[in-house]
Amino acid sequence: MKTYRGSCHCRAVTFEIETDFPELTTCDCSICRRKNALMVKVHESQMNILTGKDVLTTYRFHTHTAQHYFCSVCGIYPFHRKRVTPDHFGVNVYCLEGFDPSGISVRATDGVGMD
């Protein structure tokens, strides 16, 4: 596995993840459609928030299980704690430094159909 660094737009929030990118995912739930993120799933042990925990704000809706994190300074969504697998994060790969998602398979997930 390789380590990747990421950040929000203003760089107040920085983080590292370890992954081999088995796949990327999209989601059709109401919030994911609007933020249009392309995500990679990583276990919480493979995610390290380096700076900016104090500027992260959380949004929860529907079952209030998933935690969607946003930078309170620039408003960017870098990651969320997943609903179905709460020990995992969905990381917005567009926040990763120098990352090109070309060639990695993308799986569409059914967020609208979740109970």
C-alpha cells in the first residue's frame, strides 16, 4: 500500500491515507449527488488527520449515522465516516495531492435505496 496526502482547498485540513485503490466509488444519495465526489474507502486505521481537526465541521442527515466532514474555512468535503461500515472513511480522491483516478474502476453505489 502507498501513502497519499490530501487537504481541503485552503489546506487548513490535511490528512494521509494508505490504500492500493482497489476501486473508486460514487453514490447516488442526495448529498453525494450534490457534492459529486469520487471516493475511495479506507479503514480508520489507514487514515490520519494531520491538521485541522478543530476546523472540521460535521453534517449528518437521515439516520444520523454517516458523518460528512467539511472544512469550516473553505467549505470543501475531504471525507466522511461511512454509514454501513462506520469503521471506514470515504475519502474524496479529488482532495489527494497529485492523484490521477484514470484507469481505476469506478463502482456506483446505491445510496438512494438504503433504508
